[in-house]
Amino acid sequence: MPVVKTVSRAVSQLLQSSGCGCGISIVPVRCIGVSPRQVASDASFHSVSFSESDHPRVLITGGLGQLGVGLAKLLRKRFGKSNVILSDIRKPPDNVFHSGPFIFADILDYKNLREIVVNNRITWLFHYSALLSAVGEANVPLARAVNITGLHNVLDIAAEHNLRLFVPSTIGAFGPTSPRDPTPDLCIQRPRTIYGVSKVHAELMGEYYHYRYGLDFRCLRYPGIISADSQPGGGTTDYAVQIFHDAIKTGKFQCNLKPDTRLPMMYIDDCLKATLEVMEVPAEALSMRTYNISAMSFTPEELAQEVQKHIPELQVTYNVDEVRQAIADNWPMNFDDRNARRDWGWKHDYDLPELVTTMFSFLGSDSRIAQAN
Ligand SMILES: NC(=O)C1=CN([C@@H]2O[C@H](COP(=O)(O)OP(=O)(O)OC[C@H]3O[C@@H](n4cnc5c(N)ncnc54)[C@H](O)[C@@H]3O)[C@@H](O)[C@H]2O)C=CC1
Ligand SMILES: CC(=O)[C@H](N)C(=O)O
């Protein structure tokens, strides 16, 4: 069958072509018409004037969660307020709405997302929308839709419009058969949560689009992130944020993981710094497209001891949540991030003592329970 042979030869040539995918110009364009919901480029969410050659034009999806507002703040400092558009499906609080451009964007609405990218001449996209590990297990169909279907929309739009795309992955992309102490970049990944499965899918699809279509896909696997001014969105590592609030408010903390559950963690400033760094690194420096990043690793007991150095009267009890514990027991205990350190000079600033001191200075340990009494 000569035709079949010719086609298969062409396909195999395509698949064997250069690792960077630069020679491949086919892009996965979807055949769609015009959206009924046109968004004007000068829509009321603030019109912009900018020099495209100076700065990227940035869109952040899922930007009202624990990490997005901080990322917008960092990127606006670097690229200018009007060049960074925060988006979500939720209503922004006043301070966020007035701090820079905000727009409604549902990542499940492909046409609307495409219009936003086109009308605002977006060049970089940070894709933060997701359902995290614990809430994902509570609603698997929604997690599958947001984390997998939503990612497909973002990938196609990014490839079609030649965007640089950042998608975060997680320690949750590993599972019980992965080496856990430490966990390297490349090893078995068989997660047992819909969150983890969707993140492995995102890593693989992003890398596939990179090699197949030349998409500039960049991905960091984040540890559990700890922040003072934003609340976590329903994950397994949330306890490590809650302890600070409860210590200050009530002097009591009930932990939903066992005292000896060791997980990799990171202060938000380090996480956002790494995210900006990896997006700015010249492509030639990246030997991979998905990197672990690491800062510290601790158990609830070790965190509580460090917190008690600031609030000695803190009482910690344990009431284990079986779902979260089962998830944590399958996750990495320590993360090996040597490749990130080697390729683009990644270096964290915060270890456990600095993290705890910084959290209390941010939250104002003046309001601590001891002083309130
Ligand atoms: N916070 C952490 O400890 C870690 C976060 N990550 C990843 O970083 C990213 C951001 O995380 P967080 O800010 O903590 O998440 P979050 O759960 O706090 O926020 C996610 C946001 O996505 C939005 N969203 C949900 N459905 C949507 C839809 N259909 N369209 C648009 N937006 C939608 C939600 O409204 C929410 O504001 C996520 O992809 C997460 O997997 C990875 C590892 C650790
Ligand atoms: C580590 C994460 O990805 C997140 N914080 C979660 O616990 O689900």
C-alpha cells in the first residue's frame, strides 16, 4: 500500500525530528466560529497601553486562589501593572480588583479564553486554575473537567497563539511506587489521586506539545506552599498554613495529619521567585521542561515545635483525616531539585526558622493569644 507507506514515513519523520520541535509548524488549531461573548480589547477591566517589545503581556488563570494574587503582584512589579491580567471565575475582593486588570475567564470556555488571549495580545500565560488534592477527591468529575479538559483548552490556545506557557505541577504528581526520599525529577509516577493523575497528564501533554509543536512549555513541581495573606484552596498540605492562624487566634491547633508525616514545603516568596525565574531563563538553559523545586521538608511535629518557639503556650492535638493522611503517605518526603539548581541557578531563601519568623511578622504575632489574655 504505497499511500499508507508514504503517510507513515512522513509521520515517522515528523516524530523523529529535532527535540526542540522547531522544525514543526503544524499547530493544533480548533475549527471554531466567533464566540457570542465578544470581549472588547478596551473592555472596562482597564484598557492598556504598552510596548510589546519591552514586556510580555501576561494572563494568569485561576488567579484568585492561594498563589495567583501574589504572582500578579510580583509580575506587575517587573512588567508593569497594565501588562498583567489576573483572571478567575470568582468575584475579586475590592483590593484585588483595584490593584490591576482583572477579568472573568472560565478555562472550560475555550472560545472566551481564546478571545481574551487575542484581544489582549497575551504572550505569556500562567495557568493556575485547578482543584487541589483534597477537594479533587471530593469531586472527581469537576476535578477531571477543570484539571484535564481545562488544560487541553489552555494548551491549544497557547500553541495556536505562540504563547510561553507556565503550568505548575506538584509533589502530588508522585505516588506510592515513586522513590519518596528523595524524589528525583525522572522516576515512576503513578499517583493515586485525580489531582496527581491530572498533573502528570499536564506534564506529559505540555512536553508533548513542546516537542511536537514547539510550544514553549515550562513547568515546576511545587511543594506545599505556605503563605500568610492568602488561604489554601483545599489541599493536603493546608495544615501548615492553618497552624499559624490558629496559634495566633486561639492558641490551639488540631492537625489533620499524623505528627510524623514528612512533606516538602516552601514559603510563597520562594515559589513565586522560582516561577518568574524559570519563565525568564533562556530556552537553551533548560535541559528539561518539568523541574522539581525544593526548599525544606518537615513534619507537623517539627513545625509545631518551631511555632512554639514564638508561641510557647500553643497546644497541638491530632485528629487525623483519613483521606488526607492516605494522600500524604504516598507523596514525596524530600524533593530532589538538583536539576533546577544546576540548569538555571535555582536557590531558595527560606528554611523552616525563617519561614516561621516571617509568617509571624506578617500575621502580627502581637495579636497572639498570650497577649490577648
Ligand atoms: N498551593 C499549593 O500548595 C500548590 C499549588 N500548586 C498548583 O498551583 C496552582 C495554583 O494553586 P492555588 O492558588 O493554591 O490553587 P487554589 O485552589 O487556591 O486556586 C485555584 C483557582 O482556580 C479557580 N478555578 C476553578 N475552576 C476554574 C475554572 N473553570 N476556570 C478558571 N478558574 C477556575 C478557582 O476559582 C481558584 O481561585 C494550581 O495549579 C495548583 O495545582 C501546586 C503545588 C502546591
Ligand atoms: C501540594 C499541593 O499540590 C497542594 N498544596 C495540595 O496539598 O493538594
